[in-house]
Amino acid sequence: MSAKSEVAAGQSGVVVDIAGLHKSFGDVHVLKGIDLRVQEREVVCIIGPSGSGKSTLLRCVNLLEQPSSGTVELLGIDVTDPDVDIDAVRTRVGMVFQAFNLFPHHTVMGNLVLAQRKVLKRSKAEAEEVAWANLRQVGLGDRATFYPSELSGGQQQRAAIARALSMNPALMLFDEPTSALDPELVGDVLAVMRDLAIEGMTMMVVTHEMAFARDVGDRVVFMDDGAIVEQGPAAQVIGSPQTDRARIFLKRVLDPTHIDDSEIGQTEPDDPT
């Protein structure tokens, strides 16, 4: 089953439209006036140091965090409108977290079928057919009867992706999906995400995997201190950043053993969220 959504974006082709987005946790101003649009079929990779607001931005997109001000539109629907049916909107958005968030008491198949039956009201037969297709797509066709505890971390994350795809989302949000994995397991998850991008899935990806961002992303957004500092084509931002802050960050990430004397003392804050 193709991961491509059955639901089209608005006539403009804009899937996500964020305007003037602010988010504070107490006295900590985490997002400071974010403006960002994501087009249908576009892969936008969000990079930046810890504490820059990347994950908070992603969580504001589907209202897992309530913005302090500003607007977020998904498929032409203002999700910050107090009267919006956010549960209905969320059925069109798949999210994959750092933690796998699978139900430990359900098999892999059970995890994929549950939301389809409860939310989309699919029959058991239809839900299982969709689940099988998505398990095969992520390379887990032989793991349907396994419980999460019987899977490796990479397999659990691929199962989480298959679960999200089973809801036929118009948009996929990935919040550092490989950060909790052993290095040797990262490639399998990134390969699944690459395939989704090739198929045309609209994706917002918070990641520290610079090779993935460069090779798969249509656009890279660099954030620092709650703001978008730089954005543009992936190869340009990663290969030839235009701002000093992006250059320093990427040098540290791409060449971690090299530290300029001028950079000593420039520490990165812990992520408040």
C-alpha cells in the first residue's frame, strides 16, 4: 500500500502553514515568531542545536503543545482555532517520536490495527490488510505476531512508522526518530524514510542525521534559540551555509574533533522541553 495520502492538500498545495508562532514554558520563550510553509510532497528537515525549539515546533504542528500565539494551518484547517476538531485533524497526521511508543501488551499487528479500528472504524479484515501492506513496506512482514519486547530498537521504530502509515496520513512528522537507536540500526530506519520521500510523502523531520537531510531533504531549516536562522535547498544549507551560526553548528556536527579557539566557551543550552 502506497504511503501517499488519499487526501490532497488545498488548492495552493500547502500542507503546513505556520505564521507568527510563539511558544513559552513559563518564563522560557522557546519559539520566537516562526513562519514556515511546507508544500505537498516536500521533505523539510529541521536541524539545529539542542534547545533551539525543533521538537517543540513539531509538537505545535499537531497541537501536542498549545502555541502561546500565532497560527498553524494543516491542509487549510486552522488547528489553533478553539473550535477545531483536533482529533479529526490528527487522523491526517502521522507522528514518529524518539521513543517508539508501541503498546507493549499488543503484538505488532495489534499495534497497527488498533487505531484503524477505533478511529477510522475499519473492519478487522480491512485493518489487517492495510497493516500487512505497511509491515511489508518497512521490512517487517515476518514480525506481525511479535511483541515489541521481542524486536530490536530499529524494528520497533519501523513498526511505529508502519503504524502511522496505516492511518493514511497526509503528513508525517518525525522527531529525531533515530536518536535512541544503536548506530548499526539507524540505516534501516532512514532507508524506510527515504522510500517514503521517493513515494511523495510530505514530511517534516527533526534530525541530526546530516547525510539524510542533505540527500533526502528538499529543504533544510536551521533553527537556533527559538528562531529560524537559515533555510534553503538542502545541499546549499549543509554544504555552504550563509550564516555564521549555521557554519559553526555544521562544522561541529560534521567535524566533531575540530574546535576553533574562537568557538571555545560557546555552549549550547539544554533543551527545555
